[in-house]
Amino acid sequence: MSLLKRTVQVTGMAAGVAAGLGMTAVALLRSARARSMRGKVVVITGGSRGLGLELARQFGRAGAHLVLAARDEEELQRARVILAKEGAAHSASTIEIVVADVTLREDANRIIEAARLRFGRVDVLINNAGVIHVGPFVSQPEDAFEEAMATNFFGALYTVQAVVEEMRERGEGKIVNIASIGGKVAVPHLLPYVASKFALVGFSEGLHAELAADGIQVTTVCPGLIRSGSHVQAKFSGRRQEEYRWFSTGATTPLVSIAVRRAAAQIFRAVVAGAAEITLTPQAWLAARAVGIAPGAAQHLAGVVNRTMLPRPAAQPVTRGGELRQPSLRLVKAWSDHLQTANNQTE
């Protein structure tokens, strides 16, 4: 064997060993960070289904105590059974459920107080509760905007206000705001959602800047479409069947959307690592950068999409996605049913 060949072989072996050691180091670091959640008290609003339930799985497996809040008591009870049956809750974990509506300040306060009464403190607050309205602006009732702001923005504001002084006194804590790529990119036919998520992103980013000096980590999460079955909970106006078709197809199609388990795992890692912000899916990341670089061109493109691909306005009453099934959606329905069952989504 020539000296050159031996040198190449040795160099290749060294590179392989280095890569293996690097991967091992990363895995060990992630494992150590995940263990840092053991015994922590994690409050998750909207924790009974979808992304909230999957986040409960992630933090529960890491040994955190869970406080799950939602409006539907039956969903919360099912979520607790699901987590226990799957072994998603670590042996050191405990699950507390709180029936509450985050749009009410007193309920938001009650969620945090329930966590304190049971566990003595709140280490991590995850603002995940949300609603989504789909349809053209001229078909959206004013109360769609009011509901979106009340849940997606004020719900997060109220829980943060309820917990922030406790975290400041301790000099530590984590606040996680589940926003959306819709908080960075103005998507047509989602304006109530977009307006509330833009507000949440701005609030969350400003909160990060202000609370860092107090030892509080604030993470802003901006996902693209997530395959969680949540499209059956969305509210549709205008040409409702057509609106449901494009939205549910995007929310259930691989490559267009991200699996809820993968999304939750990425969020979990970002939170334990102390990230200021995370954007999920390459499409969402590129869209946010495109808007930042060329906002005018991005708005023009959104207008083209609206004119050529999205349904025209119509006067039809608002209807939940779970009521908008039709024969032409059978293939989507089969996959949708699977997502709903796996993620505790009731119609």
C-alpha cells in the first residue's frame, strides 16, 4: 500500500472517529439537559390534545410534574389516562388537570394557583391554548377576531402575569409561547389567527428581552403546519367545504406539515437548551426569511395565491371542521381519523 493510500485511509478513520465522538457528545449533552427537567413543574395550557398533549408526553418522559389545563374536562381525563397508559409520564412524575378557560383572567390565575398548591411552584409555563378561524376576511365575523385575540394573545398574557413575579423572586423560570409562522407571515384566509399570533410573537420577543435580566428564559415557538388532527377544531367561514379542503389537506400531508411528535421533540430540546426562538419546518423558516428580506414581494405573492388558489368569499355561517366531512375527502379522512385518535381530538 502506498504512503498516499495509507494517509488517506488513516485520515478517513480519524474523521470517522471524530464524527462518532461528536455525535456521542451531542447525545450526552441532550440527555443531560433532558434530565434537568426531572422534578420540574410544567404547566401546559391547551394540554388535553394535539401539540399540548404531545408536549406533555415529552416533558413527562423527562420526569417533570405536569399541570394540564383545558376547557373540556372529559378531554383532560382522557389525556391523563392516555399518558398513564403509554407510560409517557415518568415514574417521578405526577399529572394534575385543571378545567379552565384562559380567556378569563380569573381562570388563568387559577391554573397557576393550582400548580402552586399541588407542587409549590411553576418552573415552566407553556402557553399552547389556541383557536383558529379559516376563511376570507369579508366572510369573517367580528367575534372571530375577538375570540382569536382573547385566546391566542390575552390567554398567554394572563398566565404570564400570574406567574412572572414568582419566577422573578426565584431568579429562574421558563416561559414558552407557542405562536406560529402565521405570527411572522400574513397568510390569506387566516386573518383572525394571523392578527393574534403577530401580537403574541411581538409580546414574546419583547418579554424575552425584558425578563432575561431576571433569570427567566422566554422561548418563542413559530411552527408551520403540524399534523396533529387539530383541523377538526378549526372554525370555517365563507365557502366552508372548500376552505376545509385546502386547510385540512395541508394540515395532514407529509412534507407540507410536520409530525406532531417531531414538532414537540424539537420544542422540548429548544426549551431545555434555553433557545430564544425556534421555527419549525423548512418551509416556515424560508417563508419567514423571505418576508424579512423582501416584504413587498412576499405580500404580492400572497395576493397571487389568494386570487388563484383560495376560495372566493361567500355568506355561510361559521362551522367547525369536524362537521365538514364530505365524500370527496375520503382519503384525507382516513388519515385525519388516525391523527384525531392519536392526539385526543374530538369532533
